[in-house]
Amino acid sequence: MGLLTAGRPLTWKDSEPHRQRVKSDGITQFLHAYEKVRDRRRPMLKWGDEVEYALIMIDETSKTARLCVRAPEVIEELQVAEHLQISGESSDIIVETLWRPEYANWMVEGTPGTPYRSFIRDLTLVEKNMALRRAEIQGLLGDNELVLSLTAYPRLGCKQFTDPPKPVYGKYARSFYTSDMHINPHPRFRTLTRNIRLRRGSKVDIHMPLFMDENTPELVPVVCDECDPGCVMPPEEVTIDDHAYQKIEDACGEKKDDVYMDSMAFGMGCSCLQVTLQCTDIGECRHLYDQLHVVAPILLALTAACPAIRGYLLDTDVRWNIIAGSVDDRTPEEAMGKIGKSRYDSIDLYISDRKAMIPDIYNDIPIAVDENAYKRLRDGGVDDLLAQHIAHLFIRDPLVIFEDHLAQDNETDMGHFENIQSTNWNTVRFKPPPPDSDIGWRTEFRSMEVQFTDFENAAFSIFIVLLSRVIIAFDLNLYMPISKVDENMQIAHERNAAESGRFYFRRNIFGEGPHKVPSFVCCCGHVHVPKFSWPSEFDDCGLPAEALELMTLDEIFNGTNLSGPNCNFAFPGFIPLIRTYLHALGTHADNQEIISKIGIYLDFVSDKANGTLWTTAKWMRHFVETHPSYRKDSRVTEEINYDLMQKIDKLSRGEIEIPELVGSYFPKNKAGLNSAAELEKIRQEVGSTDAKLRGASLFDGTIQR
């Protein structure tokens, strides 16, 4: 969720005199840090994942499964070991997991306690660490409480969707559906909620297309099915003015032809899967930032896991537009003019300074920049593209200013810079290292939706890490006009886009001539060198005439026309390239067992991409539509939701199989742990200087071929 500073947040009105100072000091802080760390090199890859979990309360008597809002107390217990380690009270404590609060009181965020490194054996730790995280949370829950890695709770915003229920329409969100008491008590979160509303001049306004089934009404109630004002009236102890009551009463008589949502909780109450990669240096970081941005909508579609919210099936499968709308603080004038996107959206600008990045072709959408920030950055020695990137971030106001953190040492602190940086929630994030740390330049990949099982989440995390290594090792060029990536983001929102969607993608990803093209082992079992035509004519925008084409996810991940030893195709596919990369690392017998295990994860991703396995969203939608009590009215009732949550829980524990979702991969390949000590023992082997135990390095340079 970003910068979790403790302190006294100023009201939106009281923050006004300080906003420009925070922005100005933020640029100063970046310039000092840039000067200090721009030449920093960290040749060893370090990386980590982030999984967000939802707590669910099961009531077998009433057959309900509602969001459990006691995450803050669970997180406090989870953090005990970390606090003891930080304080030095116990040097023997093993901290294999780190825990952080998220926006909603039903959410828990977990990461590995120690970054993974560039050895292939580290990849075998990922699922085990995720299993440990899940077990640690579950160990603090009651018999009727569940921990699920669930992107979006289907009945979020329905009447009494939490346990215990909370009164709606509080002073921060003014929501018809969610309560201020659903927001994590950390002062940052409620202040963000209120200030986004105050800055834009109204509540956030989210509209998602309703899935139209046989009996779905053309218009659905804004507030609830019963249209009963009493169901949203706050209890007497909550003070709401008369005007607010009138708004609720008016809303209860209103209907819309879509699914309307009105608070930050609908977006920031969703969960996701993210991966952060430390790069060799700033140049590699900028390059990887650009390349992974192109991949972001592709992975969004493949991990789709949000087919329902507010008790309705949606005519879309992913969360992204919901969360973008939930934090959109633009005024109407800004939205119609200079600021084209929400704070939470895809990026607007490639930033690499490599030759392959041609700004006039690829940066093809106009962007707004803070002119003063841009000038200061250029005067401070920052090149044009990076200065544009930072100055584009700084068109946003700081949404939360802590009174007791206004005065900062701009030569050593990054707090004001992070205030702006951490509230630009994009598909990828370029992360400068803190100058007083040993951390390198990092790229964060942020578009994926979280999956039900640790196996799935490990598979997608490992895929992103290996794809990043292939991008670097083969010097891949995925560039396309950024407007086309934006189009791909919208294609990713289409229902069942993973199977039926066609995405713009670059036909030749290897460079400007045949000498750049590697041979590789494709999934047909033969070694190939792709053959391309090199058109001499260019289209109007300067791209080769056939540089882009619409591809399926199967083609992008698995390659095109894979039909035997004589196949001649234009696109090799990510999975065959990763297998070639691993083959180059795995020639030593000691690495074969590890690579075989990693191959299972790759097989799983490949089967997701070719449609053999369903996306999470498709399976959830099918579960609802085939439930005995479903009335073909697009409603996810309490009964359907109860059965759905129970089935997801049994799958995540490995108690049942769901072949259409995870095939024969899970629970057959389920990784589990009994304790953190067991994981530490494995990690010690991985960290050994013995190459046999450690495994090959995920090479950071170009593979010789």
C-alpha cells in the first residue's frame, strides 16, 4: 500500500499551505539520492513477491461466509517476531515472513522475510514460503475463520457483508455500501479516503458492466435489492447530517444499468500478487520497467480473478478498472483535460535510454508534467526521459501530509518523494534505492491478480522472474507504441479475454537483424531459429509494416505454428524461450532436479495460456452459473457465496481437486512446511558456498550463443 508513516495527518484544508513544499522537497530529495546512487551496481539479482490475503468468517448455522474484519489484531500478532528481531531482544528468532497492513480490515499482506537471490534453487523456496505465510495466518484464526488468497470478495458492498456488520455512510468515504470502520486504523488509509473525495469534489464514481443473463433485469437498484433505506441507515451513535440521510433515501429509489460503487474500499479492498526485482544498475532497471510494462496487460488477463462484486456477476473478469476508479482524485476539469488517467493505471511513458527505445515512435501519447519539477530535474543532471517520468508523477498532489513529518533532511530522507511516488499506483513501478541502504535499483511488477493456491501464485511469480532474466539475457525488444499497450489493458478486461482475446504484440522481439536471433528448443521438441522478413518500407509511424499483430495468449506464451521440425514461425513464445534459457543453465547434472521442478510451474502457465486450464475468473463464473440455487439473474447470493468460499478454502488446503482450474498440478505438487525453522534450513542450503547445493545462477548478462 506504500508509505506507512506514523504521525498526525493534516486535514485536506490544513494541508493546502504545505502541498507545494512537499512536492518541492520531494524533487530535492530525489536529486540528492540520484546524485548519490545513480552509479550504484548490484550484480546479483534479489527479488521478492507480495501476496495479499482476505480473512473470511464462516457461519455454518446461517450458511454465510463474510469478510472478517479483525486483520489489524492478526497482523499485530504476526509482527511480534519481526519487532523482537528489530529491537535486538532476540537474535535467535527466524523471521521468514514479513507482514504489513493493507487498506481494509479484512486484508493481510505478506512477503518473504529475506529476498530471494539469483540462484535457481532459490526458486524452490517460493511456494514453501507462501505456504508458511498462509499457515502462520491460519494459526492465529479461529475454527470458523479462513484465510484465502482471493482477489475480490464477490459480495463486497452487499447488505451485511462483514462479520460483525458495520454502519455505512461514515464521514471519510460517505459510501452507501461500505463503512469507515472497514478501513484499517492506520491514519494513512482513512486520510487517503477522505482527501481523495475532497480533492475531486465528490465521492469516487465506479461503474462496471453488468453481466446480462436470461433473467437479469435491465436496471438494478443502486443501494440494495429491497430498496429499503433502513438497511443502510447508520445507527444512532453515528452522527450524520440531515443532508446525508436525504442522499441515502434518494439513492434507495434509484436504479442503474451497471454495477455502481462509490468508495475506495471496492478497489483497495481487492488483493493482488506483485513481484519486485532488483536490477544490476539504473540502466537495466529502466529497460526492465519498459519491457515489463508491455507484459502487464497480458498477465492481467491470464491471472483474471474478479468476475463478481457487490453481489453481481460482471461482464468483465479483472479488478483493474475498479481499483483505478476507487482512487481517482481528478477534478472533472482535470479528467477532461490534462490528466488522462487515474493515479492507479497503466504507465504513460517508457523511460529507457537504450537505442531500441525510440521515443518518437513508442511514447505516442501526450503526458502532463510538472514544469517546475522537470526544469529542476534537467538542471540537476537528470536526462530528458527520466526527468519527464518523475515530473509526470509530480503532477499529483500529496494526499496525506503528516504534520510531524513536514521537516525532513532532504539530503538523507526520501519521505516527501515517496509521498508522491507511493500514491502513483501503476502497472509497473520504477523504484530508486534509498540512499542510506544497500538496496539496488528495482522494478516492481504490479498487474497480476492473486490466485487461490500457493502453487499458482508461486508459478506466476517464478514466471515473471524468469521472463525478466530472458529479457535481459536475450536482449529482447518488446516495444510497441504505448497507446497499443493501453488498448491491451482494455482487451484484458473483456470477459474470457485469456481464451478469446487477441492482444497487440510485436512479431519480432529479437532486434534488427537475423544475427540477433537465438536458436532455442521450442515445445515441439526441436531446436529452431525463427525466420523473419525484414521489410524495407515503414508505415506512417515509423514501425516496420508488419511489426505488430494481434495474437492470442497461447501464441504469446507458447509460440505460433509449432508443428514439427520444419515449422517456420514468426513468434517463438515466452515459455520456449524460458526453457532454452534454463537449458543453458542446467547442463550440470546437479541442476536437473531443480529445473524439472521449475518446469512444472512453466507447464502450468503454458496450459493456462493455451486454454487447457481455466482462469480463476472463468471458474468462479462457472461455479455461480451452475449452482443449484442460481436463478440466471446475475446475482451471487449468500448461499452461492457460502459454497464458493468453502470450496476455495478446501482447494487452497489441498483437500480437493479442481481439474479445470489447476489440472493435475495441484494438490499433487503441493509444497508445505511445518515451521519457519524448516524453511531456514532449506535457505541455509541455498545460501551455501557449495555450488552443488546452491544451484546455477540466473545469469544477469547475455547468454553466449
